[in-house]
Amino acid sequence: MRTLVFLAVFLASCASGSDPERSAPLRATQAMEDLVVRGFAGSVLVACGAAPIFSGDFGLPPHDGRTPSYWVASISKQFTAAAVLRLVERGRLRLEDNLGAFFPYAPRDKSGITLLQLATHRSGLPQAYAADGHNDREAAARAIFAGSLESAPGTQFRYSNDNYALLAMVVELASGERIEDFVQQNLLTPAGLTEAGFWPEAGNAYVPTRLMPPGAELAGPNWGMRGSDGMRASVNDLLRWVSALDGGELLSQESVARLYGPHLTLPDGDGVGMGWFWSATEDGKRWLWTRGTEDTGPNAILYRLWGTPLTIIAATNAGPAEDAGPGWSRQARDALMAIYDANACG
């Protein structure tokens, strides 16, 4: 029912169990098995830099040794943001560009919205999911533009999937390529993401069963699942992704700094990047993170302890632990954070 992968360096140390720090993989395994009893089914990974120090698949049925690939929901947004920044580096876009430059039919109240305002959720667009169900790009854009703004552009933070649907459209217009093709060729392939892909195609990947199927309007290709949502990846892929960003393989240091931000700080103290966020814990640690959740089951997190090499990743398609509670991936994160901290990386 599960597959565990431990680095060889830990095998001998785990046998004795005398040193609490050295028994971390055993404690992490037990914590994940406790979650499985309650309903967790997914994959986790803890790494120091590019090197995993604990990883495993828990609660999944036999899958012939194939690597699970999960729908990662809003983690997709930071891939879209990276695509925008790649085009900025090539001189094809500027973050100060406004929507009127790409959509001549944009109404006056929205034509001045900039790409940076979209990327940091300061466009004023509501969380209306207006692009859902539209497979034609112009139809999706017009559906978004038909709604009313909830605030003047640039004045308030209002999270909206439609912000990133529009950014994905801009990537297509500036590059002349489908968003899926541009991201694959310019980001995923160079970073070595081998189990990543795009909605609704699973290809030959092993994609664990979702908690429930999506509604009919989202079942096929559509702009509600492009840019803001609809990507899949393994936990190993997500580690390769941040390692490639750290190594300067995809974007310049300046662009990575723009991607991570923060570009603004919210009243609760959280910082806002481009598909990434910042938060601080009571003990003064700063975490850089991205996560995604869908009602239909996809639930994933990627957390990095800033100033250290520590990264914690968890993913599932099995949904939240309870109707009003946190997702399973967040519960896995909490369990792993209690075991692994900055000292785990020496």
C-alpha cells in the first residue's frame, strides 16, 4: 500500500533509533501512516537543497512502480508567472504592460490593468471563475471583462483565478504559442520535470483518483483550467522545479526575485509574490510557499524555509481531511514541520 524511499545515508542510523535527530525518517513514516489511517492518500518529500532526505507514497493502491503525478491546482499559477517573466527577459513583455495592449476590446475600467497587478492579485477582478467552461480564448477574455471590478486596479489585494487566466492569454499572444507548449518547452523540459503535464491529459502518467470528478464545464480543455489551474506534477517534479530556479537554469536572479517577491504585504503580515506567498511563524521563521486546493480533491503544498535549504512538499488528489478543515497536504506539512527544521540540513 505504500512505497518508501530513504536515502542510504539514513538507513544505518535509523536502525539504532538512539538519536532523535537520526530517527527523523522513522518518525516521519509513522506520522504519515497515522494520516493514512484517517484518510490521507498521497506523496510527501523533504529535501535539503536538491537532495531528498525523506520521501514516500502513502495510502495509494499498487501502481506498478510508476511515480504519482497530482493535479496541483493553484500551484499552476507560479508556472504561468514564470512564463511571463521568461518573455519579459526576451523583451516581448513588460510587467508594466496593460491589458489594453493585448485586448483592444477590453472595457475602459479594465484596459489599464497591468500584468504585475494581475500577477499579484491587485487587478480588482473578483473571484468569479468567469473563464470556466470557455475553450475559445476571446470568449473567455470577454467573459472576464463582462464582470464588475470589486476595487480600482492597484488598490487592493483580491485573489482571483481570472487574473492568471488573462496572464496565460497574454503569454499566448506575446509568444504566438499555446500556453501549454510554451511552458513545456521553456520551463518544464529544461527543468527536467518528467511527470508534469496539463489538464485534462494524463498521458501515461499514474494520476491518483480524485475525490470526485470535476463538473461538466471543466471536464474538457477550457480557460478555467489554463494559467490559474490545471497543471499536474509529482513531488519530485516540484523539487526539480525550485532547484532549477535556484540554479539559474530557467530565469535570471532578478526574475526569480520578482517571481518570489514580496511585492506587497497584506494586513495579516503575509507577503505576496507572483504565485508565491510569504508568511512568518511565531518563532520568527520565514516560509516561502505556494499551494493549491480544489473542491474535487487536488490538494498540494510546496514550502521553503527561507535562509535554509529545507523544502517540504506534499500532494494528494484525495481532497480535504474534512469539509471545513485544512487539506490533507497541509496536515502532512504540519506533521513534517514538527520533525524537520533548519537543523535537518546541518
